[in-house]
Amino acid sequence: MARHAYPSIDNLPEELAKEIRARVTPGRGNVWRMLLWTPDAAAKFIDYSEVVRYRNALPPKIRELIILRVGHLCGAAYEVHHHKRIAREVGMTESSVAASTVGSTAPGIDEAERFALTMADELVTDKQLSQTTFDQAIREYGVRTVADIILLVGFYTMACMFLNSFGIEIEQPQSNA
């Protein structure tokens, strides 16, 4: 059970209420519901989540690998649960999904995945990329993609803090009974 009750959608501005209703289904949406305690931030959080996830230079598999790693490092079961599904939808292999729990030393991953996990680990644990990793990232990806990775990790670290602090539980699909 969440550490605090979810607020009602009924008293929101209509545009935000419509957006939240589209995102909340029996199998997902508790994070969006809890964000409603701060409706002004909720609207911007939703917009920014769309930017960091979908309007970046990262291949979807690498993006999801990084998000999963952040979720594991932050101990956010909710984040990991939902992004495992998304990872599989974008075609990640089971070995890549499993690697997100271990990090860059995981077996069965390629060098791009290994490097993405290294970057995620450094950003979450050290709050920055080491000079060696930064230089390699700039050479391999360019400035835009490195900036995208840093913002992605930062956003999902913040999201995990929110999830963990409120104790947001994984949604249980409604039974047909």
C-alpha cells in the first residue's frame, strides 16, 4: 500500500484530468495518480518524461537498458516492473534485461550495452561521468547523445525517488471474476 492516499482526479484542470485518465489503466498509472498532489508539476513532469524518453538520440533498447539500470540501482521495483515490459516491447533480449540487474560485468551483452551500463552506474553512484567515460562517450556518441543520457538518468533517478518515497505500489490488474 502506498504511504499516502492518491488524490482525486475530479478537481483537476480538464486538460490534465484528460491526460491522467488516458495514462491510468488497471495495469498502470499509480505514479501519474500520485503526482496529482502537485498538479502544476505533474503536467510538466509528464511533458518532460515524454521528451527524455522519446525525443532523444538513443536507440530504444539502450534507452530502456539505462532506465532499467537506474531503477535497479535506486531500488525502485515499480520502475523496473513497468520498464521490463517496455524493454521487451522494444525488442530487448532476456540477457540484456537481466544485465540491468548486474551492470557492465553481466555476461551476454554487447559492448554498446556494456558501455551504457557503465555510464548509468557512474551517473547514479558518482553523480557524474568519470573523465575517461565522458571522453569515450563524446567520441562514440557525440555531445547531443551524451547530454540525452545524462538527462535520462537524472530524470529517472528523480522518478525513482518519488516512487520510493511515496511507496507507490505496482498496479494489480483487475480480475474478471
